[in-house]
Amino acid sequence: MMDASGSSAQANKTMRGIGSSHSFGLAAGVSGKRLALLGLALIALPAWASSAPPDVPKYSVTFDAQLTHADVRLCLDRAHAQVEFAPDSARAMRFLSAMRRSSTGDLQVVGGSWLARDWAAGECVAYTADLAAIVDQGSDAGKRYGKNLVTDPQQWLVRASAQGASGAEATMELPEGWSISAPWRELSRNGTSIRFKIPDTPQDWSASLVLGEFEQTRIDLPGGAVRVALLNGKGGEQARLAEWLRIEAQALLGTYGRLPVADVQIWLVSVDSASLAKRYAGMIEPGAVLGGESARGQGNALQLDVDPSRPAQEFVEDWTAIHELSHLLHPYLGDRGSWLSEGLATYYQNVLRARGALLSPEQAWERLASGFQRSEGGPYPQSLEQAAANMGQSPAFQRVYWSGAAYWLGVDVDLRRATRGKITLDTALAAFRGCCLPAYREWKPEEFVAKLDGLAGVHTFTRQYHRFAAMKRFPDWRATLARLGVNGSQDALTFGADAPDACIREAITAARIDVANAPDQRDGSAPQTGVSGIRPHCLPQ
Ligand SMILES: [Zn+2]
């Protein structure tokens, strides 16, 4: 869930713990990898900046039947004065062997990369990657689940410095009976040969390529598809979990009727939560969803640790999947902007479940009120922005997530009040999808809110952004909720029909009808979807 910490930049991680619906583990600081790569990029820059236009590198990959090794061939269409080939860390070079050029030109090891001068159009490099050694690391870079392998492809598909913004292509020849789950977009398929487009994203954004004998379910929705793979499940579990994620992904359409991005990789790891709870006594409770992580390397992906043996109702009641899916609505905003990104997912995890009838409106407001109440504190020595930037080192999660949720709630209410419901957070994000998603680079938080203002023709996002970023106390959520007609404490909330913003409250959590059948709107505007549960006088005039 975390939008910036974890073992590599750009992962959002969640681990479930005891005592609250939010708890966070696995939060290492930003990795040194990111800084190291920055250095590499600076060295590489003059090489390709001075040569031919960027290339679309083409990988061809074959595997041995046991999936212990991959033979990789990488070709470039154009000539270049020089090209560097590098995995995402210098350490990963040890997994690659027999690196050679298709021509007689030389190939030198320089720092963490191979350097080829006088590169001719159509030339290739070829090498062998030791997949078994990569997965035996047992880290985010490589892991084994039974017979299935998970690797970060950036560990072994070397990046060519000549690659441009259009990314790369890969043709994967799978052994008979094997499946692949990748964040990439599938272009074509011919028997066991599958051709993919690999988006060009920063090399320190983590990605997961899953290879092995598993089922994959494609769920088509307006605007794209999510692909669900359960790595180590038993018979029947795949279908049940895919159906659960279809409902969750459909709830995400409660924003603007379409998936935010066209391709989403979802891979599930089956865990036995009861035995984990025993082993980590007091840290973990048995439950349907034990953790979640979203990643943006080479495309959009999310990973969930699930316990298929838990009752179906626990899956429906869990917020993790819709939280992670909500991260698809925004670009990566860096550590400093994590209060915005986590706040958005925290706000939507509740209102989208109400819109998708997974919660009643009253339950959604109760979750929001209790989240705010649980998290309020202060005054704090650090501003919200400072706390967000340092979240990996401090226990500021609750404050950061829920202050952020209060920001988005406040902005949504302000927009709806000022425009009588014509402009909302949903319509602004729909326009953002139209212009700017998928986002394959980091956005500064100021840039994101300014874009939303520009698209919606307002100043609300930026004005409130500056106010919240500087805040050294918890935001005044009680006043906002009171205007919405939500009063009382978390155990005994009352809902006033005559409060000044009562109609806005009803509109925010009203069930959306027919979101799954919304028309495909290429301009990114919100499709016309019906709502239910709003009193007639509250409907937009
Ligand atoms: Zn999150």
C-alpha cells in the first residue's frame, strides 16, 4: 500500500496486523538502488543523447523445459555510435552469462553494464540468464512458489540505453503447458509464442514476471482488462478468487465508469493465515487478505496475499483489493506526495465500496469517521508533507493516510457544493485519465493537483493542497462530517437529512447503476450512469 517505501521505489505495500484495520510492515526506506541508478543514467545519457533516434528494442526469449535458464536475444533496428546494456542493478550482472554480439564488434564491461561501440542497424546481443539463481534469492527480485517462478524481469532482460519512450517488445517462447503473468500488454499469440509490448518506465520501479503452471483469468471491463493469476492455489480457488476480484474491479468503475488503465496484472499468492498468525503471534490475525502491494514497473500490477480457506464474506468485507485498485487512478507521486496517493486510496476504498453495494452508505461513512477518529492526534512537530516524506522511518502511517483521505473528501465536497454536483473528484480524475494515464514517470504532487485544477477549471485542488501539506495538526474532519450530516462517535453515528451538505453526502456514496455497462467514452469524460439512494430533491438539476 505504501506508495514510496518498500524494497524498491514505487511499490505500495500493506501488511495486516492486529488491533486496527490498518497496519504496516515491510517498510524499509527508499532503497539505495534508486540513487545508484541515477548515477548510471547520468553516465549513460551522453551515449544515447548524441546518437541515432531512440529504438524499440526487441527481445526474444526461450526457456529450457525446467525453467532454470532463459536464452535471451536482444536486437535493435537502428545504428548507434554506442549502446549500453544493463540490468537494473550491477549485482544482477552475475546472473547473466555468455554475453555476445551478433557482429564481430567488441563488447566491454564498464561499471554495471556492457558497452558496445559502432553498433550497426539490425545487430543483436545474446546471453543466458540464470533464472534458478535469481529466484533462489527469495527476495522481491526473485522468488519461487512451488513450481512457479517470480522474477523482476529488469534483473535479467537488460535495458538498452538506446530505448526510447515507446518502450520495448518481447516475444516469449514458453515451454508447453506453462503460463506467463506480466505487467506488459499482450500484442499477439501464436501457440506457445506470445508477443508483448513493454512500457518504458524508470528502471528502479519494480515489476514482477510470473512463469509456471497456473491458471489465469482475464476479466474484460469498460476501458480495459484485469488478468488474475493464483500462483499456488488448489482446484476451484482460481475461479472463486477471480470472481471476487471481478466484483472489486467493477467497484472501481464507480469513479467514472472505466478502468483507469487498459492493462492490469493481478497475481495472488495463497497463504495459510492461521499458521502465519501462530508464527507471528500478535502481529498477524487470520484473515482473507493478509497484504497487498501495487507496482508500476513496466506496466500496472498488484499483488495480494490471500487465504482461500477463509469464508467468502471475509473477502467481500476486506478493503485491501479496492484500496490497491484505487492507486491506478493516480500517477506515482513520490514519497513527498504519498499523503495524496494514500489518502486517495483510503478515501475511495470506502466510498467505492458503497457505490458498488459492498457496503451500505451508512457503513461507508462509519468507516471514514472511525478512520479519522482513530488517526487524529497532534499537534505534530512535522508538517504533513514532512511526515509523508519520512513515513518509512516513522510510525506516521495513520496520520498520513487519513489526513490525505480528509483532503480528498474536503475537495470532493467543495467541488460538488460549488458546482451543484457538475464537477466532482470523479469527473476531474476522469479527465486526468483522458490526458495523462497510464503515467510512466513520476509526477510531482504539485504538478498533479495543478493538472486536476486545470482540467476541472478550478483552483480547489492546489489551494487545499498547500493548506494540507503544511498542516501540523490533524485536519478538522468533524466539521466536514457535521456539514454532511454525519454526527456522533464511531459507535453511534446519526445521519441528518437537513444538514447543509446532506445532499452531497448522499451523492458521494449513492449506488451506481449499470457501471459495468457504461459506454466506452474515448474523451475520458464520465459516462452517464444512474444512481440510486438519493432523495429526488438532491439530484443534480
Ligand atoms: Zn496504498
